[in-house]
Amino acid sequence: MRSETAQLIKLEDYKETPYVIENVSLVFKLQPEATEVISTLTLFRREGTETGAPLELDGDDLTLVSVAIDGAALAEEAYEASPEKLVVQTPPADTFKLEVVTRVNPTTNTKLEGLYLSQGIYCTQCEAEGFRRITYYYDRPDVLSVFTTRIEADKVTNPILLGNGNPQDAGDIEGTDRHFAVWHDPHPKPAYLFALVAGDLACTSEKYTTASGKPVDLNIYVEKGNEDRTDWSMDSLIRSMRWDEKVFGREYDLEVFNIVAVSAFNMGAMENKGLNIFNDKYILADSDTATDMDYEGIETVVAHEYFHNWTGNRITCREWFQLCLKEGLTVFRDQEFSSDERSRPVKRIADVIRLKSRQFPEDQGPLSHPVRPTEYKEINNFYTATVYDKGAELVRMIKTILGADGFRKGMDLYFERHDGDASTIEDFLKCFEDANQQDLSHFSLWYHQSGTPFVKANGSYDEAAKTYTLDLEQNTAATPGQDEKKPFFIPIRFGLVGPNGDDLAYTSVEGAHVDGDLLHLTEDKQTVVFHGIGSKPVPSLLREFSAPVKLESTLSREDQIFLMRHDIDPFNRWQATQTLMTELLIELTNGEEPAGKDAFIEALGHMAEDKNLDHAFRGFGLMLPSEQAIALEIGKDVDTDAIGDARDAFSKEIGKALYDTFKRIYDAMEMPATFSPDALSAGKRALKLRCLSYLGAAQTEESAVLTKAHFDNADNMTDRMGALTVLVIWQLAGAQDALKAFEARHKDTALAMDKWLSIAARAPSEDAIAAIRTLTEHPAFSWDNPNRIYALIGGFLGGNTRGFHAADGSGYDYLAEITLQLDKTNPQVASRMAKSFGTWKNMNAERRVKAEAALKRILAADQQLSTDVKEIVELCLD
Ligand code: B3K
Ligand code: ZN
């Protein structure tokens, strides 16, 4: 949507539509440059709407061909049409049929929103407001209707014709080279869940029988030649369907479930009813082209989209402010699925790393917003880590507070009470309150108040009284639009760890609601006294990361090392390691020599070799916080070069100090004879590669040879890419050869070349921007495909901190330049890139000046900015 005067949409302005759309019948006459869409809507006047009140439908960039009501063409004065709107001034009756014909051009649709062509395949993307780019409609989630879709297309180029719901009819169109298919979706749905696909696609199929015995045809459609790369996604789908039956009691509800993978897609995937459309990155996998992380990503996204069938589709959102109702909840569900399928603590660590690296910076900067926002200009800008990942944390906290049974009771009531509804967060919370007779009003503040709460904890032990006193304090800094913050309801899972590593029991407690190992922090300050504590404990707080807060610990380094070795909560063992690493790295960044560094490195060596721990867990334990994470922790006046230098030096120091340990683990690792993406094998590969990266950091001749051999001998992408990254990042001998060999091997596989682009984008360089410009000329890169842009430009912005935050401002200038360039073709991708400006206020003065100038240059550019980009830039400058 392009507009100089983008409107601020406010939650408080919500009103129902004056008319109800009962039925939608669509006919698509597909042509690459001029597709005709005939839409017939059965409408009736809503009770309370004045007779003859105008009917105003949304459009975006539409060409109207004709408009009729009940079979009669409308006189010109009876309606007003523009590309953005169709207004029928005075509908003639309480119930009527509106027939609208529009024409759209799928070939020139570079925004990838609405109907577009991707590699010769027609496909659609309608969430959030793409349906209005197909036909005039009430394009909002609270308008639920029954859709029937007829698709007509050329038989040769489009043998496969897919729509939502169940197939109803199909055949040739006599006297032409064309054929048709009719799809009917019996479940009323909002327009954002509409989808259509037509093309020459290959298909993999399976049969599934639901828990109650209903047969379902499962199909995964891909571009021809890719059909042997769908086994994992099909397997993930079947496991997801079974899991949702078992864990949430939810069955699938149509005769077919179709998935289509396309190569040009703005995001990961889309949960259209019965016809999920995916970015092919989240469907295609084989061991030669996909990493273990890709396999995990596929499992997660396939599950996520499938789970939306109940949380999103059967129960949808009243308006887009409620986005977290479906997204936060569905992320929670996919996280739980992966935890059950893999290792729960490892999955928890991975999810928390993601939350802290994506959501924490968002919530502590100019783009901070509540999980349920109250205003926006462009809804596509609000598909954020806050809505998704923090949204999932809020659902997780409800489960923590109510317990597993109470949570399930609330979910059951939600499905029973709201099936078929367009709901709100209030509706959702009410189900948990009613099912558990519990008041969640204080808890609900999490949905409305933005910002990351900082929790401070200070403990003291009184040996004579056998008491342990914990002084807790919470504080949330002001965020845009919210100067004053109220205290949150923070569930803190904890243990008081005794000298032998066991949790100490307490006899009684005062000062807070404490139930077993769960403490409710509900006020700004609380002093909690535990009685009957026999010896001095080390507190282990926020176990399992029970709330999305930043814990400022006052523990000594010895105590952290103690937790790192002994905590019974694996998450907090990992967290203690991270906390220590971060503290040490900050001191190193400041040029100090940190106390306890050697003891820490020694403890790290123990963890690396601890056979009682999961391989994947050990891999995560060894991982240093990213440069961005350290920058966020420092918070202000950040010098990214100093952080990079300190982190490099510390990696090297650990690599040298524990060289023998890492080499021993590396050499001793037994790998399965054939590749399997299972969690155990993936964990072994991860640990082995983590060891290799420290050996690489030590930059010995031996480690360069070892890394190059690892690359040369790799029989899977995880090892090949892992070793290539080590070679390139540490500039080891053989790096250039390896880059060339990778390119030669994978030049015809775009998704594999994306990995090459993102590694190349991270390579240390004197002139990073010149290097990126050269890479944009590479045949593997294209400005037209989001995956290529995310790989190269996204890889640079997120993975090359020195380059992007270069003190001379060249990284910021480049981002301004490509934001403007991309905005002309694909505003969603442009604004996603521009969000990298979100941390500029944390930088030092030298960098801030450059970043601010670059942001201002975007606003002042001699081109019309999309609402998407304009909103992000304005928020950043606010
Ligand atoms: N619901 C889609 C995201 C749509 C994004 C629109 N800008 C995928 C998902 O979250 O499952
Ligand atoms: Zn989703």
C-alpha cells in the first residue's frame, strides 16, 4: 500500500461491518498478464445497520471491469470505484448478490501479495491484506464466509489447479486448451485464508487417518525435479497431525490437506485453509543441500502452519490487533511439539536464544510495542518477534501459573466456546479464568504493557536463624507511548541449591505467593524469606526461563560456576554459562582483565566433556553470545569494533586453552554411517562443529588442515557449511578454495547457494560494502527473490556486525540505499531490512550521527515511500 497520508489504525475504533457476507463465489480466468476475477458475494444487511447504508469494500491497486447487483449492471452514479475502494451508495435490498469483475496482472506483481506468478506458478498470499489486491472485499479477519472457487487455466502450463477446502468438480473447457477445477471450503473463513495455486507441479502423496477414523489425502506439491526432497516435510506433517490429536485433542477437518512450495515468498509459509503455501526453504530438504537447522526449521514451520488450522483458522482474530491470539499461541504449540519430538531442555535453550536475540532488542528500542498493540499504520510491520515469540512466552507463562491440567482445561474450553469465532485476547484469557476459577487480570498486563522487565535479585543467608532472604525488585524502562510502567505478574521458577548440588527444602515462606518451586513476583519490590534452610544456598532463579525478563544477578563468579556445574535445571546451567561469558566479554570489551576468567575456561572444558549432558546441550553451552547480544547487554554508547575484537580474542583464547579438549572430543565423536537428521545425530554434529570452530579460532596450522579436511570430506550440508564458515570467518588457509568448491558443487541449487551467500556476507573485509556489492552481481543472487535478499543482505545486516555498524557509516548508508531500492518493488522486504536500524540508538555518538542521517535520507528521498518503510523509519527516528 502506498500512501503519503497513511492512516493510524486504532484498536479503539473497531466496529462491525454494516453488511454480512454469507457466501463468496469466485471465478479466476488465469492469464499471466490479465487475469479476470469474477466475484459474486451474497450479502445481507446486519441488524442495526440503517436500510440503504452504503457498502464500502476494500481494494488495492485494482482495475474494475464491471459491477452488478442481482444480475443488473449498476448505473455509474450508483457506485464509486477507485483502485483502493468500491462504494455502492445505496444497496437496493436487505439481501442481495453483488457481482464484481476485476482484472489483475500476476506477472508484474513484485510485492508478492495478492495473486502473483513465481517461476511460472500462480499463487496467492492474502494475509494480512492481500485479498483486496484480487477483488473488492471486506478484507478483515472478522468477516467469515463460505468460499467456492472455480479456477480456469491453460491445461499444458497449469495442469494442477488447487483451491481451499475439498475438490468439487473438474474438467475441460470445451473448444479451448483450457480446463477448470472447482473447490469448496465448507468452513466459513476470513479472506486472508483464501488461496489458489495453478501450475505444472510435481506431487508427493500420503494417506492419513484421523483419530476418529476419517481419511485425509496429504499432498505436497513442488516444482518439478524437487519431488525427492519432500520426505522430511511429509514426515513432519504426519507427526504434527498425530501430536495435535494427542496433546490438544484436535483433528483435521477436510478430506485433503495440500501443501505447495514456491520459490518466491516473502516469509516462511502461510496457513491458508486446506492449502498451505510455503517458501520452498521450509519444505525441501536432503542431506546434500539442507543443514540440521534446516531440517528443524522445516519440522517447526510445517507443524506451525498445520496447528494454525485450529488456532487461527477455526478460531481466528477479530481484528489484526489480536494477531498474537493466533501467532503467539501457535508458536507455543509448535515449540511444544518440537520439545516432545526432540530434547526439551535443548529446545528451550534454542527458543530462548531466539527470543533474546530477536525480541529483546526490539522491546528495548524504538520499535518496542505491546504483544497486543493498540495502533499501527501498516499491519505487515507487526508480524514481529514480540507478537510471535514473546506472545508464545505469555502462553507458556499461563501454563506455568495454572499447571498442565489447568492449562489443558482452559484450552479445551477455548476450542469449545470459540470454534467458528473471530476472537480476542480477552476471550482467550477468560477461558483460562473460567476453567480454573482464577483471576488473570494482573497477568493480562503482559499483553498491554511493552518492554522487557528487569528483575534484580539479592540473597542473604542467616545461619543462626536458618533463613534465606531474597530481595526481589522489578523495573521496566519507559517504551514508546508508555512512560509509566506498572509491576508485572512474574512467575519465577526457582531452586535453592545446596552445597552438594541438591535443591534445599524450605519449611515455610513469607513475603510472596510461593507454591513449591514457583514464586509469584507481583510487586515492584518484594522480600521473600525462606525458613528452615540448613545451609547456605546458591539461588537458581528463573529456571526454564519461566518469564521473558532480564535477570540481573548479583551472584559471584564462583556461584555462577557452581550453578554451571551443578544446577539440576539444565536451562539454568546453560544460562549460568552465558551470564559468565557475557560478563567476561563486556569486561574484555572495556579493555579490562576479568577476574575468574581462567576458572571459567576450565569449567567450560568440563562441560564440553561431560558425558551426562546431551551433545546438543554441550554445543549450545560452548557458544559465545553473539556480538549483537553483547551490544544489547552493554546497552548504550556501543562500539561494535571493540566488541568484535574482544569476542574474537576470547574465542581464540578459549580455543588455545582448551585445544586438546576440543581435539579429543572432535576425534572421539562416533558418527552414524549414514546421514540422519534425528536429534542425537544432529547434536553430535553440532558439538563436533563447535569444537572445530574453537580449534579454527586458535588458528594453528593443524586446525586449518583439519577444517579443510572436514569440509572436503563432508557428506552432508551441515558439516560442509559448518566447516566452510570456520574457514571463512577465521580466514584459514583453504578458505577461498572451499568457497569455490562449494559454489561449483551447488551452483544449480538456489537454496544451497543462499548459504554460500550468507557466509560470504559475513566474511571479514576491509571494505565490507564493496564486497557485498560484488556479491549482488553474482549469478546466485537476485533482487527479485526474497530468499536471496534475506541470505545476502540479511546475512550481512545480522551476521556482519563490524561491517553493518562500521564507524564510517558505510553500512548505514548502504542499508538506506537498498531500503529505497527495494521499496520500489517489494515494500515488505524493504521494511524488513530497514528494521535493522532498530538498534541505532544504542550505538556510540559517532555511529548514531551516521545512522540518524541515513534514516533521515530515506524519509527525504525523492520517491514515494510505502507505508511499510515509512512507518519503520519514523518509529526509529521518534
Ligand atoms: N500467518 C503467516 C504470516 C503472514 C505474514 C503476513 N505479512 C505465517 C505464519 O505465521 O504462520
Ligand atoms: Zn503463524
